[in-house]
Amino acid sequence: MRMRKLGLLLILFCITSISIAQSSADILGVWLTHDKGAKIEFYKSGDKYYGKLIWGNRVYEADGKTLRKDINNPDASLRSRALLNTIFFKDFIYEDGEYTGGTIYDSDSGKTYSGIIAVKDKKLHLTGYIGFTWLGKTVVWTRP
């Protein structure tokens, strides 16, 4: 009887562990930024993950028709590209429950940061940093 209870507990533990384990696919799809001002679609290409801007409340100029351009980009040849559909998250690799090794582009400043992304409790925790992660900033995104 005692072995049977132990077996049942082990089965329950395994089922629970499987249901809460994070998958590399957790990041895929559309996420709403922390300020609800943009939607980023994450997708996989090869063994890396990318994110592009698919909607935003600041993707059009004041006329509401002209797409805003990437005017702060340090690469002059990219300053005329539209922000809509621009890839802001590049080259992330899934390892040990996190997406690491990638970069995050900030079009407002024209700067590129290192990044770490994790999905916890169905929310995306995004940390951008230069040099050391403890000097970075973390924001939390949700699904739309």
C-alpha cells in the first residue's frame, strides 16, 4: 500500500512538472509591450528567435498615413526604413529556460542592447542591458 501511494505521488509530481515546464515555443506569437503602446511578434528562424514590430500607437506620423522612419538609427542607410515590421529583437537562443545571446534595438535612442528574455507565469520578462545584467532594466509584457 505504501509503495502504491509513493508511485501515485511520483506520477502526480511528473505530471505537474511537465505542465509547468517552460518550452522554447513559449515566446512565439504576439506580445503587448509594458506600456500597451506596441505589439511585437516573436518568431523562430533556424535555431534563433526574432521579434518585429507589427503594431504601435507611434508607427505613423501626425498625418496618420505616413509611416514613421527609423531616423535615429546610427546606420545612415537605415534611417529611411519604416519602423513598422522592423526587427527589434535579433539572434536570441533558447537555453536553460531563457532566451539569451540576442540584441534589442531601441529606435528612440538608436542604441542596441544585449538582452535576456524569459517567460514566467505566461508573461514575458525582458531585460535589456549594456555590459552587466544587474545594470539593466527589466519590463514585463503580456499577451494582447
